[in-house]
Amino acid sequence: MLSQPVEQSESQARCERAFARLWEVERPRLWRLAVRVAGSVDAADDLVQEVGLRAAQAFPSLRRLESGPAWLTKLTVHTALRWRQRRRELELLDSTLLSPERGPEEQTLQRDSAARTRAAIDTLPETLRTPLILQYWEGLSCREIAETLELPLGTLLSRLFAARKRLRKELHDELL
């Protein structure tokens, strides 16, 4: 009878170590993802902390360790989307879009273009905006995005096509 609690304790310790390793590797990427999806650098720390707490609690029920990064991505996206729906605040870092090698005029033009693009992206419904962010800012493949958002691949491809089409129209109309 004594061996069962010891085995559970050892198993729990292994699980905690596995989660700690996974979290250490994935946390910076999840923070960047939270910034992009929520649109707020200020909120990213809180969102990632919330994801970490939820993930630590649910980690023992994860069936395959290799699906951990996709699981954390999904948890981060859903947490950030809930936050965004509650707050509807957006502010992206211009510094990530600006190159220090450019002159002041080029930086101003690039900043204006980035602001127009962000504003156009912000007008997209969540169902179109999120896949676009995951593809272009996070560099996820279509299969990874479909898995993260729990969508059939065909639906995801349609949403990406529709998002790009709407962005082209929005940005083209603005320039006229």
C-alpha cells in the first residue's frame, strides 16, 4: 500500500518536470502570440500567466507530450480572444514594423502603412483576423492553424482567402 503513494508522487514529479521544460521552451513564443492575438503588449504578461496556470493544472491530462506546443498555442489563442472580446483594445508595437536603418521619411511612410494595415486587419471579423495573424505573424502552417482553431483545413483556407481579399479591397479603397 505504501508503494502506490510513492509511485504517484514520483509520477507527479516527472509530470511537473516535463511541464516545466515545455513551458520554459514555449513561453516566449506564447507571449509573442498573445501580443498579436490580443493586440496588447500590456496584457500579454497577464494572458501568458493565465495560460501557464491553466496549462499546469491540465497538463497531467495531456495524452501525448509531443502535442504540448499545439495544445499551448490553442490555449493561448482562446485565452487572448476571450480577453480581446472583453476589452476590445488594440495596440501593436510600431517598433516591430520599423527598421532602424531607414531614414525618417521612410520610417514615417512605413509607420503610416503599418497603421493602415493594422486598422484594416482590425476591421476583419475574428473568424478572419485570427487565422491571418497565426499565419503571417506566428508563421504557423495551414494545418497547424486548422488544428489550433479546430477547423477543417478547407474552412481555414476559405477564411484566409476571404481575409486577404477583404484586406486588398480595404487597403485599395483607402488609397483611392
